Amino acid sequence: MDAVTAKAWMGLISQRSRLLQIDTPLPDALQVERLRGREAVCEGFRFEVDCISASAFLDLRELLGREVGLRLARPTGQPLHWHGLVTQARRTGADGGLARYRLVLEPWLALLAHRRNALVFQDCDARAVLERVFADYPQANVRFDLSLPLPTRAIRTQFRETDLEFVQRVMAEDGLSWYIEHAAEEAHGRQVRHRLVVFDAQAQCADADPAAVRFHRVDATEASDAITLFSRQFAVVPDSATVASWACDRLEAASATEGRGPSESPGWDVFDGAGARRFDGDEDAARCARARLGALQLPGELYAGEGSVRGLAAGVGFTLLQHQGLGGKRYRPLVVEHEAANNLGARIATLLQATDIERGTYRNRFVCAPAELAPLPLPRVRPTAPGPQTARVVGHADQAITSQRDHQVRIQFPWQRGKAPLAGGLEDAASSATPEGHAPGDQRSGTWVRVAEAVAGPNWGTHFLPRIGSEVLVEFEHGDIDRPVIVGQLYNADIKLPFAAGQGSSANHAGVLSGLRTEGLDGGHPQQWVVDDTDGQLRQRIETTLTDTCLELGHLIDQSGTRRGDCRGSGFELRSRGWGRMHAAGGLLLSTTAREGARSVQMDTRDAQGQLRAAGSTSANVADAATARGVPATAANAAIETLLDHLDPDAGAAYEGPVGGQPSGKPAPGTRDPDAPTERFAQPQLLLEAPSDIALTSAGTMALHASEHISLTCQDDLHLAAAHTIALATGESAGLSAHAGPLRLVAADGPVSLHAHTDALELLADDSVTISSTDDSVEVLAKQRIELRVGNSAITLSGGNVTFACSGRFTAKGAMHPFSGGASATPTLSTLPFEKFNPPARYSQQVIVPGPLPHPFAISARAAVDFQIARTGALAFPASNVSVGDRVFTCQSETDVSIWVSEGDWEFHETVAVESHLETKA
């Protein structure tokens, strides 16, 4: 440094009386030469300060991240303070022994741009989010000026964003603005002396210092600062804003329009309908629409100015004075650009090539808006997810599934840090505000996430909720990180695959098995649907291990786990260790008849009808022949005809019109026109039919029952065999008839007994009757009388008499003819039991007396009167009497009955007013 420069520098060591003064951690090492800076609402500030120093070897690292103070002298004697952190520092050169440095000052918010994070904020409003982020910065100094309640969001995700980008986005989404204010007093602790002020649309605009500013010229004779240029800016802006957000759990989308009314002509509307479930309701949407329109229309309400007012700052208001047309109004600067230069003396200025601004002066340029308008920010673009991500399903520790009614579960991403991260994740949350992190590993993680299905609709679709611990694939609606959707599930090395095959598996195939397998919530009792695509061995299997129930179709094999076993046949197999039931309310057809080319319909019974008609014809012919010979007739044949009518499509057993909107006809044989009726059962019948043999076997008891008729007919032989006893019992009559052959009753080892318990027993033959005993005697016993009659001859045994009667000669042949004295003997007769058979009752009746009976039956409806019911004058029921209200049972439906009332002796009264006083309920 030469003598001239050194002397000049010695005069610069003191900053008193300088326009610009600086306070740094390097005392008296730097002197401000020039300042250029910009501050703005919702932007912060950036000051570039050019300084000079006598030392060219200052350690600038001591300044980085440290707060530096600037003081700008004002006419009032009170300096204007600016404070900022040194974010950049460099030496710009040296000349004549003086070194030149440039410092960049920014607010403490600039530190937030140097941390990029991934965090999840749950169930909190914007203020809580900001406070949690700012808590990690000891320099943070914040003041909230909020008048309106903030909406609580279920989830806000910071993903691959810097803290600065995230907090700016959060504030913009909820209509919050901010600016930086500078304090003259010292801050507390490690806080800086410049403060972030966050305010909403209803916050009052603070006053600048000075609060009133003249519109006037600026020269050396003026004692105060003034604005020298002030004018209105005009711009075309939208006239309305519409926002809408669809939510699946709401009947109508939350929406709002701010600006022009609905009846006005179309204008410049800004519509934003992207994003689901963004608003809590219409009120939240209206707040967003107002903020959006305010931010869009702000460029049309701006004013630009220039001057030397050293109290102008972004975010604080002033009143303009002495301006024609625009004076007397209050304005809020939104952007202020500052420029100032110190008067360092002519020699120093010559050495440093003086700045383009006049030495020792201050100037600014600014853009402002009316103070009553809130300077609302436009929403910032959310970070979009770069693609699908994987996550794990989480929930309550004691549950297999933690879900919500709307098919939603909770998930946790691998990048979430905290006390219970996913395998390979980080426990350190790197946050002093939330040391527990945001990876709880249970139902508290994140928010409810929808699960996409292949098919989903109103009360129809697939339904597979991923269980806790499952790895899922997650996409994001519109790429929004706050709107995850589960689109699939993934296998990994942690779990066993249900149909594992290929390398590293124990399967004996390359991977021909596919399907679906589930397990009980306790991890046991698997169920599965297997599709086997092996060439020539196609099959499907539906199985549940509970009761070991399985249905297999196609090629049948043994299958153990994922291994294919030995062949077990082909076709289908249904088995179970539990109970089973097959139910068809309209009718059921079991058939083994195959149609060539599958030319058939569901209830095609042509073959069965042919067999039944043949059987009915045979049965009718045989029955007619038997009836002609005295065998009692039955109604079974008529029932067969009715059964056939219920199966015959020409008799009504067919669809009569379209089925489900489709014509129900089918092509007749040999044609393609669907003119023939499609069969169906007219009654809920069960038909078992086979073109070959049918076998019914049981190791236990087999029961066959019909409430009406049973008809057994065969075109050839019918064989009934029993290892022990065959018993045929009827409630009325029984008949055995052989049309063209003999009728034999044979007891190979035991007696043959024919009983007539209450009537006569007849043995009739058109030819001879032979009764013989090969080993013993033939005994004919009667209690009163035995008569043998042939032609005009008879032998009668009656009481103690034997009478021989003949119209011709009576001959007695024998070697001897002794006539002994009289004798008698009592025959030993078997006792024949009599037990009346009562057929089961199928109908019930109840007699109700709704009111008093006419004279002479003066009894009340509640009286305990005895009566009997008669049908056509005869007693209809075995009980001697019943009481009022009792229910009686009969084998037929009773429609015409009389009442026998106990009034002294029994009398039959046909004239009782049954219709008006007695009711019969069937």
C-alpha cells in the first residue's frame, strides 16, 4: 500500500457519519462500498454488499452462516436496520493495496434450501407443519399473524423437496403470505435479528417507518425522503376462479367459484379440478377459490414507483401524500429493490473505479398494491412422484388386517424414518422437533390408502385387502405424493410363494400352476383355486382345508403343495369330510347322457321322457290286466302322466318368453332358426337319468319315501332280495298279480302264512287246487264250521256234527269200518291281532267361535264348550270331543263340515249358523 492509499484508508476505519455501516464478526475489517438488494413478499431478500478492506487475506469462512448487520442512515437520525446471514463471500480483486470483497446476505430461510428431506406430517394444519420444520433450525425467528382458522390436513408429505420448497408450498396451499421484518434490538439465544412474519388475508397491514411518504422531488435542499415516480400498472387478469375436488365418500364434489356470478356471460375463468379429496367441504373450497382469485387478480392492481424513501420495506404499508389522483391512499410494497453507495472520498473512488450511483446516496424502485388487498401467493407445483413405489401394510399389532369400510389400509414407505422403520430403513429421524420420527410401524402411519381392484363397482367386484406385513405397489393420483393408491401386491424373499416353481423351488414342474390361495387370519386353514395348464392334463381345483372339501375338474391328480402327483382319473370329483347339500328350487336334473357335439340345453330330458313314457305304458298295461283279474287299482299311473306333463316342453315345461332380455327359443333339430322351446321343469322335480346302469348302495340304512305315490316299473325283470326279511305293508289293500306266468310263494326254511284278520280268506283257481304236505300233515281248523263242497256233494263239520250230503251214492271203502262212541275236541286256533292303521294326517283345522252362538247355544267365545265335527252327518274324527280353539288333524282338507255341540244329549244340528258365528281355518 502506498502512502496515499494508506492515509486514505486510515480515514475510513471509522464508520461514523457514513451512509452505510456494516457489523460483521470481523470488527473494522470491512467498509461498505456499495449495496444492491431486493426484497419481496413471499420471496425474502437478497443483498449483495461490496466491501473494501486493507487486507487481501481475510478468512471469509468466518463469515459464512453468520449474521451481519447493515445500517442505513436516515434524516430522522434513526438508522434503518437490515440483518442477514452471509450465504456467499468472495474476493473480487485488489488494486493499490485495497482489497475488494462481495458478501451476499439472505434471511435465515435460505438455510432451509440446503436440506432435502422426506417427511410425513399427519393430521395437522399449516402452522403446526411450519413450526415442526423450523424447530430444527436454531436461527429461526418467526411470528404468526393469523386471524382465520387453518384447515387440518390428514396428510402432508415432503418428498424430495428442500425444507424451503416445502414450507413455501404449504403456505401457498393454505393462502398464507410472508415477509421478513428487521429488528433493531438483540435477538434471544441463537435467533437472528430478522424475523419471518406469516400472515393471512385478514391480517392488518403494519405501518412502515415513516408511515406517510411525500410525492416530491429529491435534491440536496430537501430535508426528507420522497417518492419521485408513482404510476398505475394495468394488466389483463382472470375474472373468476373455480376449484373442485372429487371425493369418493361424498355425494357431491366440494367446489366453489369466486368472482363473476353464475348468470353472467362466460369470461376468463381459471378452473382447477385436479386432485381428489383436497377440501374438507364447500367452505374450505370457497376459501381456496377466494385466495386463488386474489392471487390471480393481483397483477391488475399494481403500482410502480421510484424514490429515495429509506423506510420502504416489502410487506409494510405507507400512505402516499401530495400525489394528484393517487394521493391519500395506503399502499403495501410487494417488491423493493435497494441501491446505495458510500462516499469514500475522491481518491478511493478513483482507485476503485467509482460506482454508477452517486456517492453517498440511496435510491429504490418498488412495486406495490393497495394495502387492503392481501398479497396472496399462487399455489406452487407439488413434487410429482417419479413413479410407483413399494411399501408395507401396517396396522394394529394384534390384528391380521387393519382396514376401513371403504376398502382402505395403512402403509409405511421404506424412506420413512423413526422408531419402527421397515427392514433396512433408518431409525434416526434427523429431527430435533420430532425425534420419534414418522415411521411408527403400526396403524398410526400415514393415512388411509385406497386399494385398487381389477374389478370394482356398486356392490360388485373383487375384494382382496392386503394384510399387515404385505409388500404392496403404490401409485399416486395425478403424481401427487399425498394421494397414494395401492395398485398391486408383491412377493419377496420374506414370504413363501403359494405356487412357487422354477429355479430354487421344490416344484417338479416349470411353473404350470396358477391361481389364488388364501389363509385364515390365524395363518392356518388355507383355501385355494388352482389352474393347471399342463399339456394334455388341464385341470382346475377349488379347495378348502376346513373339512377337507375339494372340487376338481378335468385331469385328476394328487397334489401336495406345489408338486404334481400321480394320476387319479379324469372328469370331476367333489369330496368333503363334512356335510353336503345340493339344492335347486326350480328342479334338478342328474344325467349321464351325452349329446353329440354338445347340442343340448340345460334341462334337456328327451331321453328320460322316452324311458318314462315306455315305463308308464308298461305299467298301465300290466295294471289294467291285474285290475281285470280283481287286483285293486292304484293312482300311481295317473301320477306318472302328470309327471311327464311337467317335463314335456309341449305341455308347458319350457320358457314362455325372453329370459333376461334374450330370446329363449332354440333351433329345432336340422334347423338354425330358434323356433323350438327351451326346456325347463314346470315343477321343482328331481330327475335322475342314465343311458346305462344306475346303482344305489349304502353300508347303512337306505330310506325311500313319498307322500303320494311310488311307481317301480322295469321293461324286464325286477328282483327284490334281502339277506333277512322283506316286509310289505299297506294301509289299505295289497295285490299280487302275474300276467303271463306262475305266482309262487316259497319258504325254503320256514312256514308260509296267509292271514285274513277281519274278513274271509279265499283261494280261487280256474283249474285244480292242490294242498299237500310231503313230511307232515295238513290241518284244516275252524272255530265254528268247515264245509267241503264239490258239485252236489258236501261234507260239513259244524259244532259236534259231521254231515255227508250227496245226490248220488255214498261209498266208504276200507278194510275195517269201526264206529266208536261219540267224542269231541277243541281246535287250537292262532290269535289274529287287530290294530287299526291310521294314515298320517296332512291337514289341520281349528274351530273358532268369534262371538256368542244363537239360542239355544248361549255360550261365549271364551267358554269351555265341548263339540264334535261331522262330515256329511258322520263323525269325522276319532276324538270324542274337542274344545274351542283346539286344532284337529285330518288326512284331507275339510271344506264342508257340521258342528255337534254338547248340550245335554248329543244332537245333530245342521242349521247352526256356521258362516256367521263359526270359522274353520285350514
